[in-house]
Amino acid sequence: NEQLSISNDFTIFPNPAKSTVSLNINFLVGKGNIVIADVYGKQVKSQPLSLGTNTINIANLSKGIYFVSIITSDGKTTKKLVVE
């Protein structure tokens, strides 16, 4: 459903990132979670999602490629994050 993907759209910056990354979401109904997984699909971080800018501490993550997902009642949207 195209409408759901729009409501779940978010931006991540900076990308690549080193110690913290900001995730910005402009639309949120109900509750949501931010989940970061490595390339093997293993969850390495999770925190509640709030409307606006969410700051995620990634200082403990190894360099590499990760997948940042937001999971809400509207579904799940995933974007790639590079940690350097």
C-alpha cells in the first residue's frame, strides 16, 4: 500500500555516521520502535520511536553496514546505514 510507505518515511543523518545518528520522522500514529540490525539480520539496537528527531547512539557498533527499521502500526520501513 503506497499510502503506508509514505506515512512511515524517515530520514537518517549523517550517513555514513560515527558515534550518533539522527532519525527524523514527520508522521507517527500510536507507538513505534527503531530497530538496528546488522547485515546478518541480528538486532544490535532497539529504542522507542518518537515524532520528530530521534538520536541514536551507535558508538558501540562496529564499522560496517546496518539496516535501520522503524516499526509502527502502519508497518515497517528499512533504510541502510553505514557506520564508519
